[in-house]
Amino acid sequence: LQLTKALIIFLSPSSTQAACHGKDGLRSGPLQDMTFFVPEATPGYYIYQVNITPPANSLRLTGEKDGIIEIGAKNGILYLNGSLDWETKKVHRLQVEALNEKGERVKGPFSITINVEDINDNPPVFSQSKYYGEVRQNSRPGKVFMHVTATDRDDPTTPNAQLLYSILHHFPSPYEEILFQIDNKTGAISPSMAGNKYLDPEKQADFLLVVTVKDLAGMSGNAFTSNADVAITVLENLWKAPLPVFIMENSTEQHPLSITKVGSRNHSEPARFPFIIDQNGTIYATEPLDREEKDSYVFDAFAKDNYGEALARPLKISVTVGDMNDNPPVCKRALTIFEVQENEIVGNYIGTLHASDMDQKDTLNSRLQFRIVDQTPKIPIDNLFIVQKETGQFQLSSSSLNRRVASNYSVKVEVSDGVFATLCDVWINVIDINDQIPIFEKSDYGSLVIPEDTQVGKILLAIQANDADEPFTGSSRIIYQIEGDQNETFRIETDFRTNRGYFKINKILDYETSPVYSLTILAKNPEPLVSGIQYNSSSIAYVQIHITDVNEAPVFFKDTYIVDVFENVTVGTFVTSVKAYDPEGAQIRYMLISNSRNWLRVDSYTGDIYTTAPFDREIEKAYIVQVVATEQSSTHLLSTAQLILHLKDVNDNPPSLVKNSIFFCYPLSGGEKIEIEATDPDEHRLYPKFIFSLGGGETIQNDWIVHGFGVRRAHFSPKHPNLQKMQYSIPLKISDNGNPPLQGNVNLQVNICECTEDKTCFVPLDPDTSRPTVAMAVGILVGVLLVIGKWHSEMTQPDCNLC
């Protein structure tokens, strides 16, 4: 019971009635609606004890028990008799009711909700054990040619299911840099910079990558890992120059005549070549050219005799396509919109009309000139605007703008390149000048009193200022600013349809840090005020916020503590210290939960953690416990932090044999050998390497030999064929490469025996072990008759199996 109590995961009931400690420290309280959080894979844990009060004398639990969740009918203890599994079921909903002596319900039913918390108990799994891909020679670095994918059944919202891909091995690896790379989040595989340079199917066509995937985002030594092989074939680069082309003169075949083809891995159509050359060396263009499609060509002309032999070096021919004005100007936008204030100064810049021409840049063919051809309406006067002829920049030509007379103008602009002309549409909005300031409906919004645990985002009050400028413009839109709030604890969001501001909590409140806020609220416009107008006290309001204290749970300085420690530290060794503080200044008490192996203890007053039992890395590489902090005077409010203890290996396990018995068929012919393999649960710096040798006396040394190969294996064989048919026990010494190295002394059982036809050791029946039954006698008789029949038919010697 004391073991399981330390592993209980408990959340306070949703009822406002406080729970108290039961007889043995187990959480207890009245029968009410309750919610608990329990990690999966925690069999036999006590969760809670319900107090049974008259007239009730027993409890009954119904609902999604799944044969795991039970309650003691008489003692009221809610417990698990098995393990919950997050992957199978995430929430268990149950009901509990109190019964009297007659079995009648006297209270309830009340709901019990058990939320199953996921732990990292599922390794990632690749969708395939082996993947196959192909990549072209000279593929650009980062060009993805295949993906590997893995999934993890753990909770995808936690690091338990966050996967990280990497390349573990690269076979062969002929260069210092690896030739492939993998996106550690998506599993996309592509050539590296070295791969772009060195991949060549003539040198090495096939590669094998060993790709590994880790969960916990690969950030913990406790992460699960899976591997998959990726076989990659390097294909030839198809984009290469063709062989020289030979064409007989005076060909009567239909032209154009196909003479050769260049290859491309995407099999796109070869570029059209619009030139030919005749026997006199005259080069012709076969079709009209378009400079906007291609502005120059470079090719070689060859002179060859009738046998295809070159008569001279090839001549490089360069052709530049001259531009002619064959493209009209194009407006950048179908409608260009400008804004101008009604009090804008004459000559001020309003905006630029943009247009383009596909003809050759910086020539007269692409030179554009702008001219206003129409203004609608023409009030109060025409020609209110001018456009710069060469740049398209608009300016105001008159101070006659009046929004009450005309709020917008449509202007048509002709854009010409000297041959073609295009009309572009411009829309100019006349906007109200910002000559009115925002005015608050009330200047003092009083004092607000709110508890420090009020939720972030909650609206505390609505404020309102009004602006007499043109609605829905930058002159009338109001932006509220807060002064006196250096940490931006509050914010104001504006509804721009009404200019109403909503005063909200922006960050978590803390009474101990800031119990009172005296704030000034400013109302301003995004558009600057006109000259001579300034904001004044009408655009200012005040509010005071008083924060009330709420008893809060202790707070750890760190959510996770990670410590590396050797597995052979002595009991009582100091491991680390966890620290929490109480916002109200109360003294803190610490305790451990999920301390499944009781390897650790915590000083309840200081938070110092010590070892209480020897560690064993071969059992757990990473030991994870939860540290709970409560107030010393009350355990109602608590907080938790995680301690992850990474156990560092020491060489404390001698090697042993994977299989400690072998046999050879009698009689020996000489040259027999059998492979034996050693294992060691310790972690070695690079890889385990074992050294095998014979033990025993001179006889064993003369009769047997062991010869290691690789890192884990050895060949064991007789030295000569004169060994007798019997069972031998051969002492072996196996040393590892740890620091310091350890030697394992093992006995290899070697049986030299007669063998059956399928090369298995024949073991004769021992007549003294038991007496045959009638059925065994009948079976033996039938077998003997069958063998005798075979012997008569084949006239052979009796089979050795009859011995």
C-alpha cells in the first residue's frame, strides 16, 4: 500500500467541498461529482476514498469500468485492478451511488470522470520495413526524390508522438561527406551538396541508407527508436550532348528531317531551332522570330566532307533578334485607386500610375508616355489633376477640391508607346480632413475590483469616444492607447463600426506583483490632425483597477529537471535539488509520485533528492518521476514538475553466450565448425567487441579451438576428428571491451552424437526412465513392422534409428 500511495495521480473534485486525508494518507472526501487524471500503465493504484456516511453502508460503481476500475463497496476506495491504456480509451465515465442495508439507493448517482494521461509507451513505426527510390545523376541538392514515413500511436498533442528522422548509416560511404540528406521533420530524402557532385552510376549505382526515427522529438535519451532500410539506385543523367550527326547531301526525304535528339530526364520537348544551312554555307531562318520569346541564339556551323570528316574547326554563330514595336502598353491594374484630402496643397504628389510594355527595355519601343484624356465629374472645374508625361505621377493642379461637392473622380489616362495606345482607369477618392478630435462620453470610468485569477481575455468594461469627421475614414476611426501599463497587462480592442473599445485582460494578473493599476486611456485617429488642431483632455479618460489576492498553488522554477548520473552511485547520493515558491509566501512541502522503483527520495522541506536504492541502467535507461509541491499547511493546491534521471552506464555485466549448447555429428570428419555468439547488456562507447578463449586444462586445449570473428561471434570447432561420442562441458572465457573490461566464465555444452538424415542429433530412448504404455507398445510394434517391410524390399542394412 505504501508503494502505491506514492504513485497516485489525483485532481481535486469539481465540488467546492474540500477533500481531506483518509486513514492512511489516501485522499478522501464526501460522495460527489469528481474528475481524476491517471497515467496509463499504472496497475494496482489507489485513486480516492469516498467517505460512507449513514444511512448509506455501501457503494455501487457502474459505467465504463472495463474490468479495470473498481470501488470497495464497504471501504469506499476507488482503485485500479489493471492498467489503463490511453491508446484504447482516453476517458472513462462512471457513476457511483450510495446504498443502504437493503441495497436501496440513498444518495447519487454522482459522476466520476477518469481522464487517462498518455505516457511514451509506443515506438514509432515505419510504413515499410524497406523503401526503394531512384535518383538521377547531377540532381540538384535538396531536390526531393522520395519520402519515408513513420507513425506513433501516442498522443499527437504531446512530445510522445513528435518524430525526428535522421540518417544513421550510409553504405557504401566512399567520401567524407554523405551523399544524401533527410528532412528531420518530413522524412523527405534528397541529394546533398556532395551527392550533386559525386553521384555517378558508373562508379556506384546502388546505395543503402539506414534511416532512424525517434519520438520525443529526438530530444531525450528515453526516446523510442525505429529503423528502416532505404535502397537507392542512381540513374544515368539523360541530359547530355548527342553523338555527331551525319546527313547525306541532296536528300529527297520530307523536310523538316529529324537528325538527332537530346535527352532530358523530364522528357520535355526539345527547343525549336529556327535555322538551317545549305551546302554553300548560307544560313536561313525557317520561320519568323519573336524577340519577346527568345532574343538571341548561339550555335555552331560545321564544314565536313562526304565521309563526315571535319574540314575545319566549327564556327560559332551568334544571332541577335532585333526588336520592333509590336506590343501595346499594359496597365498594371485594371483600376488604380488614389486618395487625396480636400485641403491638399496644390502640386502635392497623389500617386503613380504604373504600366509596362513587353518590347525591348530602354528603347523607344518601350518608352511610355501618359496623358489625361477625361475627368468625371468635371466639377467644380475640369483638369483638377495633372499626370507627369514620362513617369505617370499624379499631382493636384488646383485647390478647388470640396468633398461635399464631389467625393470621388474617375480619370482616364492614355498610355502610349508611339505606335500603340492603351487607356488606364484611375479612381481618386476625396477624403475628409481630420479637423475633429475624438471625445470620450465619460472621462472617468471609476474603479474596478477583480480577483487575480480572472481569465485572460475577459472584458472588464466598454469605453466609448466619438469623432465628428467623415465616418469609416482614417479621420474618424479611433485607436485607444493605455498609459501607465508598462507590462501591457491590459489591451483595448476597437469595434471600428461603432468606435466602441473593449477593455480586456491581456496577461495573467498577479496581486503580489501589482495590486493596483491607475491607467490613462487616450483616444486618437490613425490619420494625422490638420495643422492647428491638437488632442486635448476631451480625448482622455481614466480607470483604476484593484486586484484582489487569491490563494494560488506553489510554482516550480523549472517544469522539467534533467540529471545525468552513473548507475553505480552509492545509496544516499545527492542527485539534484528542485525548488518551488508560493506566491503568497507560504512554506513548501515536497513529495515524489511515479517513483515506481523507489530509487529516490525527496527531503520534504528542502526539495533535495537522494538515491535510496541501487540503480540498474539495464532495467531503465531513463527514470522519470513527478515531484509535487504543496503548501505545508494545506495540500489542497499543488503543482508538479518532472525529474528525468538519465542513467549513465558502467561496465557491470560480464559477457555471456546467446546459446550455451551445440552439437557435432559423429563420427567427426575434420574441419567442422559452429558459430557461437556472445551478448552483453552494458552500453559500450562504440560497439561491443568480445574476445573468446578456452579455459580448462591441457586436454581441452588439445581437443578444441575457438576463433573470434566480427565483434560478437566466434567459430568453435574440434581440433581433430578422434573425439568420442559423448557430452562435453567446455569452459570458455569471454572478455568485453569495457573500461575496465569484464570477463565472463561460461560453460559451453558440446554434444558429439549420431545424427539423423536431416542432421539433427539422435537421442535414443532411455529404457529406465519409464515403462511403456499399451499405446506406446502398439506404436513401437507398428513402426518395427514398417521398417522390416522396407528392409525386405530394399535389401539394405537396418536403419540406425532402430538402435
